[in-house]
Amino acid sequence: MLSLFAIVCSWKVKKHVAPDDTSFEGSDEFWVYLVNGISVLLALISNFFLLLNFRKKVRYVISQVVSVSGWFLASMSLMALIISYHAYFYHNHMDDIYQISYGFYFAVATVCLHFINFVLLFLNELGFLLKKYKPVFNINGVQKSLIFQSSALAVWLIVGSAMATKLLHCPFGFGLYYCTISIVTIGEQQDVPQNATAEGLMAFWILIGLVFFGLIVSSVIDTIIEFSSSTLYWHRLALTKELRLKLKQPSILSNRDAYEFMRDVDSIAELTQKLYSLLTALCIFMVIFLCGSAGFSLFEGWPYRLGCYFCFCSLVTLGCGDVVPVTEGGQVLFCVWALASIPSMTTLVSDLSELVFSRMKRFNDIDMYDVFYNIANSSKHLRLVAKVFSAKEDTVDIKDLENMMQEINLTVSHNKEKDLSPRSTALSAQRSPGELAAEEGSIPGIPVNSSGSTNALALATPGGKLPPNVSVPEAVYATVPLPTHPVDTLFEFILTNNKLVSLDFVNSPQFVDRVTMSTHLGNYCREGAKVVSFNSGQVNDARENLMKAFKAIDGDFDEDSFARNYELAEGPDPSEPDVEKDIGPQDESRKSVLHLPDNTIRTMFRKKHDYILNNLCTLQILITELKKAMMMMAFNPRFRYSLEDWDHFLRLTQNSVYLLENDNGEFWTGDRSPLGFPNHEPQYFAMTYLRHLESKLHQFAWEYDKDKFQLTIDRRGSQVA
């Protein structure tokens, strides 16, 4: 764009004429237009091949050579023209009549930008030759839109400058200056339209420019933040892990040590990268600010402090108007400086805000209302104030509800005589009320393999025998914490979804049937498991508080229908002999899978140890975990899972590296660790569960087909009966 202005605008103008008088612009020499046109043509060819490379229409090795050569020749030819013209101008004493005008200064700015493009592309080509970069430009959607937005802004500036030339009766170069001070919202008010038509047209055109410039600033910030939080952060994470491993390798003895070590590495790397990004943005901003101040002082003859004052007023968009550039060189410098300084300042503010707010996240868990209430309630002089602000008895705090959920301990052991194992205790932590984690080997009548783990697939077959040609999967599905009552699945709506307004769907028959079936099908593989720890009082309190939370969200929520649909209403005590009745597995209306008289898991399905139902159970468990990950991905994408959550996840998805390197923490500190690269954990969980779900579905279909038709497939893909 600036190269076009260097052609359109005159390189010299007669002295001592009015700024709006364009009749005294000197006619430039033919060789000025010729060399300038050649430079513009080379720049256009280079830019065209660069765009083709972005679109993958031309090979990298071809387009890169053309682009690098083109930008270099364009910058060198224009630089030679500037030096020659400057010598020609003063050697022939043309400065007695003329003065350097807009075209010359636009050419100087164009040379600087062309040379910057050449350096950047040359460094990229050098990195490719040194095998540091791949021969491809990986630009995302934001960067593609930034290219379009920049092109649109360039067209807007060219057309706006032409409009300003006709409406304000000013030189074409000053028209660009007027458009620039308009979109950066400085409003110096040096020159304004003099009639209603000009005011209306320029106001409409400036509004369009504000939209384009705002989009560009937003895209620049998104591009810088994404690059800093992905590529640079990845390198920072790897470097931090390598340095700290040399210091703490002997102290890492277990999975938990390695997991906590990687969490510390992640926190340190994240903070370090934010500080480096802030420091880089600050340095770039200060260079632009100080160089701009020096440039304005040089062109306008101001003291340096006055140049700094003008730059400050421009950056904060004060537009005082008492100090403004009046020379052609100062106005051209402002056009380039303003379009670069505003995004740099915005990026600096964004990096600073991100650093400050990331450090303040630790205070999010502090409820200031509770702090004030406790302080007021502890003082006898402020107890009246505490009573005024005390919560109503019919409401429930979401944080208290979450804490109550995590305190619930519902576990299954190997048998009645054994105490809870450490693994069973770990599995019982941080789960919804009524969630049950069956310990490996806890289901009677199920064979145990040589490593001591239960064969989960044997649950599906009578007598614990596997169907022919069926592989033995890991016995992990019976150890996953799952709801034992349909109402326990609804806690996810409270803890992860803060946008619900109406909860009528919770009481709909279709929704009740769906969550009931999900609960029973998910617990099918642990049929007959013995419960040794179940605090019914805590579970009932949590479920009652859940109803209060629903009522707080939706004032029209029907609690009676909820208690009736989910069988939460109080009934006869099943522990009394005279009222105990046998709730058999054929009772399809029963919601809970937990059979309280003998503390066992019983589902509604009549067929027991069925091969198909057992495989459907594993699919249901994966779907349940997938739904949890997707909800977390939607409402809390930066959530970090605990070690127990990762253990369930990696075992469910049958991560072979984790299962083989699961003793001394090598998995978490190794190259295959999911904590060793920038990772949104809910998204990682959801995508992995989805792939594993599809894999299990294909495996189930193939194993069932082989068992039924006794088909095999050789390596050539032919079917053999």
C-alpha cells in the first residue's frame, strides 16, 4: 500500500504554498516513476507467490525463492532510488525552490517494510535449509482472516485518502494521515469537513475503518497469544522439565511423585512463559515508543520530551491537539507509527492482564461473603449484621454441595472380612454421592488372571469361560466410579453448568428413563459386587441439597415430582425384618442398583453374565466418561484432572505405555506423557474416549462375528470359513 502512495504522491513540492494547494506539486522525473514501478511490481510478484504458498498452490521451495528474491530486489532497487534521488535533489540545488514531499517519505517507509519482509522470509528459508523448520507455512484460521483484514484495511485507506483529497481539498498523502488519525481515534481536529455532504460521507467511511482496524488488532492479539501459549510454551515446558529432572530425578520414586513433579513443571513453565511474553511485549512497545519520539523530534524539530509527550497522548487517544506533526515527513511517520504502536500497546496490556489474573485465580475459591459473615458472626457487636446477611434455610450453596459430594465414601472390597485397600480408598475420593468403585477381584465367581486382576470379559459368560477367539481386555471397567442411582448423574448439571435456567426436562419421563437405563447398564459388569461402606445419611443429605439447588436455579422446579420420579421419598426401613421385601432383579421400576438389604449391586436386567450386555456395559461406561469430559470441555476447558482421574482414564483407554511404565513414574516424566505438552485436558479426555469408544465398538462387532460365524481374516484380507 505504501509503495502505491510513493508513486501517486509527488516526491517534491514548491516551498511556501498553502498545504491544500496541490497545483504547486513538482513533476517527478521519469526515472523516478520507472524504478518505483519496477519495485512495486517485484513486491506484488513476491506477495502473490507468498499467498500461493499459504494456500498450498505452489511448492514451498519454489515460492520461497521467488518471494525472498523479490522482496530483496524490491527493497534494494527502491533504496538505490532514494539515495540517488536525495543526491540528485541537493546536488542540483533543487532545495532552493522545492522541498521533499510525501512521496519520498512513503518510499523510505516502503523500503523499511520490504527489507523486514525479506529478513523474515530469509530466516525462514535458512531454518528450512538447516532442517530446523518444515517446508510449509502452518497458518490457522485467525491468521488467514488477518491477511484478509489487512488487505481490506489497505483498500479502505486508499479509497479513504482519495475521498479526503476531494472532500477536504488536501494532498493525497495528507488524506492518508487524516484517515489514520481517524481510525486510531485520536481526533486532532486539524482539518475537518466543511459541508454536510463531506461530514456524512467521511463519518460513514470512518465507521467502516474502525471496524476493520478493531478486527485487525483483535486478530493480532489472538495470533500472538496463541503462538505464545502453544509453540513457545511447548519449548518452555520441555526446557523446564529437562532442567528440573537433573535436580529432582532421584526424589521421584512413584507415580504420584512424578505426577506432582510434572504439575510443578507446568506451573513454572507457564509463569515463566507469561513473564517472557510480557517482557518481550514491553521491549517491543518501548522500542516503538522511543523510536517514534525520536523520529517526531527529528522531523518536527521538537525537544525529545515533547516527542514523548505527543506519543503518549496518541497512544492513550487523548488527542489534545496542542502538539501535532505539520511536516510531510512527520505525518508519514505518524501513519506508520500509529498503525504499529496501537497493536503493540494492546498486546502489552493483554499480556499484563493475563499474568495478573492468572495469579489471582487462587483467590477464586475464597468466598468473600462467607469470610464477611464469619467475621461478623464472631463479634457480638456485628451479629445483628450477620443475621441480616445470613442465608435462607431453603437454599444451598453450590460450593458446599460440591464439598459434600467429595466427602461421600462408597466402596467395595474383596469380601466382607477384608478392610478397604489403599486402591479402593483412592478410587472413592472425589466422586458424586452414590458412585461406586468396585475393587478388582471383588465380584464373586469371576476368575483372576496371573497378574491378580479380574477378567472383566469373563463376567459375560456362564462359568467364567470366554467365547472362542475373544481377546482378554483389562479389568478396569468394574473399578470406575459410577452412579448407583439415576439422581447421582444430575450433580454434573450443577457443578459444571452455570447457564441452566429451566430444569423441567429433569422430571420428563424420557429423561428419567434414559438416566435410569444408563445407571443400570453401566453397573452391569459389577453385578453382585459387595458394598462394605455406604453412608446412607450422607448420600440422602446430598440428594436433598441437590433438590434445593435445583429449586434455587429454577423457582418453578417441582420437588415433589422429582422425589417421586427418582424414588427419593422416604419409605419403610428395609433393615426391619417385618417390612423387608425381596427387590429382585426383574423389578424394572427400581431406580437404584444398590440393593440395601444385602448391600449388593443388582441391575434390572434378567440376563446375567451375558456376552452382549457385558460389552454394552463397557460401551456405556465409556459414553458416561465421554459425556463428563465433553461437559467439562464446554464449561471449564482449562480444568485439570487429579492423578486418580488420569489413572481411570489411562486404564479405560488401555494406554499401553502407561500400563507398562506405571511403577516408578517413568510414564509421567517420559516423552509420551500427556502433561509434557500444552494440553486442554477435558478436550484430550473427550477425543481419546471418542476414539477408544469407536475402537471398542469395532472390536465388539468383530469378536461377536467371529464367535458366531467362526470367520478369520488372513493378512491378505480374504475371509476363510
